[in-house]
Amino acid sequence: MAERDGRATAPRAGPVDAGLRHRHWRYSRWGSVFLSIDFLLGLPIGAAFGMATAFSGAVTVAASAILITFVAVDVALAALALAAITLVAALTSSEYLELLQRVPGGVRGLTRPFKIVAVVSAVAAIVSLAVALAWPAIPNAADALWRTVRGVTFGLASFTTVWALIGCVQLVELSTFHMEKRASLVGLLRAYQQRHNARRRA
């Protein structure tokens, strides 16, 4: 582990390293998570769902069923993220892995978004299940305190679920990107081999 971390933090030579030494926090390890589009979209959507629960009696009545649905969706999203990284790993050739080792982040950079979405989906499932179990104990009162409790708890479950859902959509785009790049690499290697064989025959 120490050796691997040492390689990951060792300075890289060349112009690529010069652009990464003083990168903005948005593109750092944690900034890429908490300033990502899925996180930033999940916040207002979760807040809107929470406000709807706080001020709508019909939504409050249906909240338990919605939360159970959230749990099922979150578990499915976690399984989807794990299946996606398995598929990408199965379709990644040794040549493409060697190419990944030459760019910042390497293979860890390839797998990190999948691991993040899987963790977010698991956390969302736990949060939704906890809120679903606690929901019957929250009084359906009209005073501000219990409205706030209903809004915050339901909004948190909604936020984490939306975060995981949008993250999975981005994983589809990321998987497609890597498959296209792998196909391009295979085409380049095949063309090089054909040219090399032609020169040998000549």
C-alpha cells in the first residue's frame, strides 16, 4: 500500500505534471465528488422533495411507499455500478491498460467513478431504509418542528437517491467513452501491424 501510494504521489515529469500541481479544488480528489454535476443537481431536487413532504399532506401519506421504492432503486443502482465496472474490466485489453498507466490517475482513475457511485448508492439505500423505518414514528402534525423533521429526513433520502441515479447515468457515458477509445486503439494497432507486415513482405 505504501509503495502504491508513493507511486501515486510521486511527481510526474513533463508538461502534464505542470498542469496538475496547482489544480483547482473542483478537480481535486474530493472536489470532483462534491462539486460534480450529480451532487449539485441532487441538492435542489432533494430539497424540493423535502419541501413537498413538509407542506403536502398527500405526499406525507405516500412517503412510506416512496421510501421503500427508493431503497429498491438504490440497491439496483449499486448492482448496476458493480456490473458496469466488471464489464469495463472484461473489455479492457492489455494494450489499453498499458495506455492508462501512462496518463495521470492510471487504472485507479478509471475505476474510481464506479466505486464512488457504488458507495453513494449503498449509502442512499441505507438512508432511505432508515427513514422508511422511522417515518411512522414522526408525528403528522402541522407545527413547524415536525414539518421540518419530515422535510429534512425525506429530502435527505431523495437527495442521496437522485445523486446515485444521476451518477449511474454518467457511468453509462463513461463506459461508452472507454469502449470507444479501446476500439480506436485496436484499430490503430491493427493498422500498424498491417503496415509492418507489408514492409516485411516488401
